[in-house]
Amino acid sequence: MQHRHLNHNGYTLAAIDDIIARGKRQDWAGMRDAALADKTLMAKVLRIARTRESDRFAQRYHFWRSYAEQKLA
């Protein structure tokens, strides 16, 4: 996924936030596969997802928070 305002291809915190907010199914699948292979990436996903914990309308973030918590448990 080409990230707006980002000029790299790694899973930085900003890239993870962008993928959760604007990504399509293919982008999510790529991040999921990478996160399943690397627990530190899964922890980053959880860190970003928790930033929107209090926003009840941020369903994408709630989904990723729940998924990451389950996989890290």
C-alpha cells in the first residue's frame, strides 16, 4: 500500500496507523501475515489500535486491538 505522506515500505507506527485507517483487505492481510510472523510487529499493531480505544466509532481499531490482544495472549 502506498501510504500518504510516507516514503518507505516498512511497518512503522505511522504505516500501521495508515493501514488500519485506510487499508483495504489486501493491505490488512499483508499486515496480518507479517504480524503473525513477528511478535514485535503485533505489539506495534496493538499499541496503535489502543490509541483509539475510547472512540466507539473507530471499529477498525477495535477490531485490530481485539485481534492483537488475542494473538499476544
